[in-house]
Amino acid sequence: MTLTAPTASKTADRPRTAPRKPVRPLRILLYAFLSVVALGWILPLVLAVYASLRPYDETSRLGYFSLPEHLTLGYYGQAWSEANLPKYYLNTLIIVIPGVLITLALASFTAFAISRLRIPGRKALLIVFTAGNLLPPQVLITPLYTLYTLIPLPSWISDSQSLYDSYLGLILVHVAFQFGFCVFVMSNFMRTIPEEISEAALVDGASVWRRYWQLTLPLCRPVLAALSTLQFTWMYNDFLWALVLMSSGDKLPVTSALNNLRGQFFTDYNLLAAGSVLVALPTLIVFQMLHKQFVAGLTLGSTKG
């Protein structure tokens, strides 16, 4: 009896290891598929960076998939100066920052009203906002172009004295097309917030604005960060609306600055690759700064059940 008691206590003190889950073939196929997709997205960026570090005569002689003989950062300085990137970066910030802020502000107002206030027809309103995302923007090019040329603006807002060829016109079209998606996402997120919090604030005499600004909006930081990242990326990368609704070259966003690197009879694609990397760099920086909030906003609620 004196020998069995210590043995039992030692057995009880040993940490229990969780049983290993068997590796399923479907999970292996899923990981393989995701790896191939991730490689397909990353490979063009890696090739662009690799090409931007090599002289053009070397790649034309050996090919883009050959080992390098010389690596240089000279193309980046050349692209920065020849494409006049600082000016186009400023044009893009003038368009994107107000566009993101206005879109999120209006979408949060509307989502709060749809999800928290008992207004008539709120479900139909949400369906209308969601259906607006299914409309291809290309079908509205001609009507929008005509409408923009007919709406007058003072000369201190637009040199053309119309909504066409103005920063305001480009901001408004971005807000209009991104508004429905943001309302849909934020209203669904606000529905996950317990109603008891809003009801307790209402019993304490909180106004609608206070319930929105001090109670609901602070709880929406993950979804706001996720939408901010997405909206910044989409508006920053836009090329269609700037090409259609603007005619002044000095007002165009940075995506159009790459045309300055294309010659009439010859194009140095290594220089163009360096310019493309510089143009894509701000979106990578924004995502790196907000990636934790972005992932939290996308995965929030996925473990409920």
C-alpha cells in the first residue's frame, strides 16, 4: 500500500496531452489550394520588384527569369522624378482621404438608423443599398459624364465651373459607389451588439446622438478599421473614374502617373516596374499599419454559435 500511493499521485500530476487530430485529405487539399492562390497573388509583385532592380539591357539580353548580373536602385529615383510622383500622391490624398472619411461617416449614420432605430421600411432600405452594389459602374459612364458637365460649381471649387474635372466630383462618385457596401457591412456588425446596452442608455436618458457617438461607434472600431483599409485601397487604385471624369493632367491621381513613364516609341518596362512598386507602396503601408484591426474586423463573430 505504501508503494501504490506515490505512484498514483505521480500519475495524476502528469500533464495530459491532447490527442492529435487525424490529418484529413480534404484539409491537405485546402491548404494546397490556398498556397497556390497566395503564390499567384504574390508572384507578380515579386517579379515586379525583381525587374525593377535590374537594368533593362540585361533583362532584354538574358530574359526576366534569369539570374541577375547587376542590381541597382537607380530606377526608383528615376521613376520618382520622371513620373512626378510627389504631385500625384498629393492629388490622390486630396481625393482618397475625404472620400474614405465621408463614406464611413454617412455609412455609420445610416447603419445605426437601420440596425438600432425602429424606422419604417428599414429592411427594404438595406436591400436597396445592397442591390446598388450589384450595378456595374461601367453602365453609368455616359449618364454621369453628361450630368457632371451640366452641374455648375463656383470657380474657386472647380476651374471648369462644373462638377466635371474637379476633385469634388471624383470624391462624390467614390462615396456614392462605396456607400452601399459600407452600410451593409456596418449594419450587420451593429446587429451583433447586444440591444440591452442601448436600452440601458435609453433608460438613463441618452439621446440618439449620444447613443450613436459615445456608445455604438466606439464598439465598431474593428469594422471601421477593416472598412477603412478596404476603402482606401479601392479608392487609391481607381483609374476608371479619374480617366472619365477628369481632363486636366495636373489633377489626376497617382495611378495615372505611370503613363509619364511610357515613351512614344519605346518603353523601359523595368522603369515602369519601379514606378508600379512606388505607386503600390502606400496601400501596403496602410494595410501593414491596420492589419490586426483588419483581420479582427473580418473574423469577428466567426466563432459564435
